[in-house]
Amino acid sequence: MLIAVGVSARHLHLSDEHLEILFGQGYRLTPKRHLSIPTQYVCEERVSIRGARGAIHNVAIIGPTRAQTQVEVTRTDAVTLGANPPIRLSGDLDESAPVTITGPKGQVELPEGLIVAMRHIHMTEKDADELGFSHKDYAMVIVPGPRSLVFDHVVVRVARENTHTELHIDTDEANTAALSNGEKVNLLRINDKKIRLEQLIAMFDERQLKQVEACIANIVAEERRKVAEMEDMLALLRKG
Amino acid sequence: MLIAVGVSARHLHLSDEHLEILFGQGYRLTPKRHLSIPTQYVCEERVSIRGARGAIHNVAIIGPTRAQTQVEVTRTDAVTLGANPPIRLSGDLDESAPVTITGPKGQVELPEGLIVAMRHIHMTEKDADELGFSHKDYAMVIVPGPRSLVFDHVVVRVARENTHTELHIDTDEANTAALSNGEKVNLLRINDKKIRLEQLIAMFDERQLKQVEACIANIVAEERRKVAEMEDMLALLRKG
């Protein structure tokens, strides 16, 4: 099944409390552009983030405010900051990395809140039903093109409010796969969610791989035979 | 087969002519640290590179000098520079992107020479023989871990001077796979080099995938049966 790709650049979500510290009491965020998840928007406001080694300026804020402040960067950004954020799903901030946020009116020193986002798929209930996936299952995605690869271990997030199914990756991942926002990738219809590709292939030694290849070759030969039969039939019809 | 990973950060190779323009007449590069390919070394000298939008400073030079100047950046760097370099193997510079290099004594405006390196495997002749790969074949590599994936379409470079087999990726790719220099990945022993994973899986519709899965399930069941038989035998021996 072909699904669209959404590429996330570094960004952060602010709590009401931190928004006021950074921008002043009673401040409200100014929506600039809506995201593919329609309740979310990029704001006009920007902030700086700082780690042990360096800072990154002009970082986008995604509104509306949330219960917890969360900063999402790439591993490339993490090197610039001199930080070591864990790879996490949004909202899972326990023992994540520290980071300092600076706005026009103040500064927030977070003891935790810096993460690298784990790649994931926002899936509609309809697609999940059809493909046999449940919330928090893992999926595999095939990316074609000049830097083709397979993203194994992509977390599926099924939610009623999802209006379409979309793969979310960060800019490191998009650059690695030579993908841009909105391009299509192939979500595998593999129902056995317990088998990851890595494990699947690691299960086989050379002799077993030969068996699998032979099995695949048989299927291909069978399909070719059908095509040849149809061609023969067409040739006969044309003669007659 | 487990092979080591070598992560390449942005760097450049200089021609003798360009070395003299950037550092002065008769200048010689100062080796600082040897690379995994023993004839190559990182130099003490650094330069800046510039594109239409921005510059990157303190870029490493890899010695010795070469026939052609070549600048290798990540796609993340390319965004910073405002450039659109193609994904290429080292040395393949026809119609690659323009870039300006600045050193302490001068500046070189290259009409072409900026590329994003195509991921590749330096392979020993012995490993190539054993695995059934030839120079310029494509291989697949499985990366385990928290950001597990499969690098499909990895070019194999077989050469007599290769002392060990190693996967070379750039920092975007290393960050995407959560890999560091020297870690191990699994090079697949798949001899049919014409079949890429993408094509292999795309060949099958749902019915065919079920057949492949059934075939795999049979192999697994057969292996389990053998294990059960051996366990029974062991139990009998223990009783007797």
C-alpha cells in the first residue's frame, strides 16, 4: 500500500507555563501554517535551543501548547548541541536529555525533554483494519529510488482522529533515503507483526535461503507460464 | 557476514593545482591521522566551502592530492549550502554541483565537484570470492538496533589493495541507523545480484506473499520438528 511521507524538521512543543516564561505573561502563539495533522500548526514564533557544546537558533514551535514541553531534534542536531537524546515516541520523556530554551523574554532550563523522534506511521482506523495492524504494532516500509532502503521497525499509531495514513520521519532519515515531503513509499502488508525483517532473514542459513529462493522462483515461473498461455490463446484467436 | 561500518563526515580531496591556490605555491599537506584505507589520511589543514545560500567552515581535507578536486557532503550539509549535489560514487563528477572553496591563501570556484557520496562497501578479493560478489555489484546490508533498517542498493567495490571489507556511509545515514564508526552490520549472502529487495517484494501480490509466508512457515516448522525430535531423544537417553 502506497502512503505519503511527512518529513519533520527540528521543532518543539511548549507547555503554557514555559510559553509564558519565554514570551511573557498571557502570551498566545500565532499560527502560521497548518500541518498534515489538522489540529497542529507551525507558529510565527521562534526560539533558540542550547546544549553542552553549541546552540541552534530559529527553531520552530508547533502549537497548540501541550501538558509537557518537548524538543525534537535529529541526531545531526544532537552533535551540534553536544547532547545525547534518546530515540523516543512523542510524549515519552522520562530520562530524556536536558536542553536550554531561550525566547525573547526568558529562558527555560529543562532537566529532560530533548528527544530524537522515533519514526512512526499515523494510521487511520480503516487502514489499520484493512492491513491488520493494531496501535503500537511495528511495520516495514520500502523506499524506492537512488538511496533505496527498508525502514524496519516503524511504530504504528492508530487513532480515530487520523484522517489519512502517513509515515513520519526526520530530516536525517529523509536525507538518507533521498525522500521529500509528500513523496510515496510502500507500506508492507505483512500481518505477522512479531517478525521483524532483521529477524526473518537472520533465521535462515544459506541452505534455507536457497529453499526460499527456489519457492519464489516457482511462483515467478508459474506466473510466467500463465502469461505464456494467455499469449498463445491470443495468437490463436487472432489467427481464427 | 558481519562487517564493520566506516562513517564519513563531510570532507574534500584536492588536486595539486587547487592545493597551491588555496595554501600557496609548493605547499604540502600535513597528515594528522590515517584512515581505515591506509593510503588515505586526514590532514591538519582545513578549508571553508560555500554554496548559493551559506557556508560550512573547518572542512577536513583527505590526502594525498588527487587528479581532480572533489567535495563530499551530506544532504543535510547541502541544505545549509543551498546546493543540489547528485548522489555519486567517488570520482564520478560529470555534471555534479558547483561549490566555492576558500583557504588561507586563495579561493577556488569549482563549476562541478560537489557530490553526496553513494553508500558503498570496500571488499577484499577474498570476501568477494567467498560471497559471490563482483566489482560494482549491489549488496544489501541489515542494520540492527533501535533504528533498524536495511540498506538496499549498496555498491560493492572490490580491489586488491582492500585489506578488509567495510561499509562506508555518511553521517546522515549513520544518524538514521543510529550507527557509530566501527560498529558491525550484517552483509547479506544473497548471490542473485540482479534482484533488489524492493523489486523482490514488489513482485508479489497478497496471494503470492501468503505462499512465500507459508513456505517460510514450513521451513520454520521443519526446524522446530528437528529440535523437538532431538529433545525427545535427549529425554530418552536421560531416562535410560
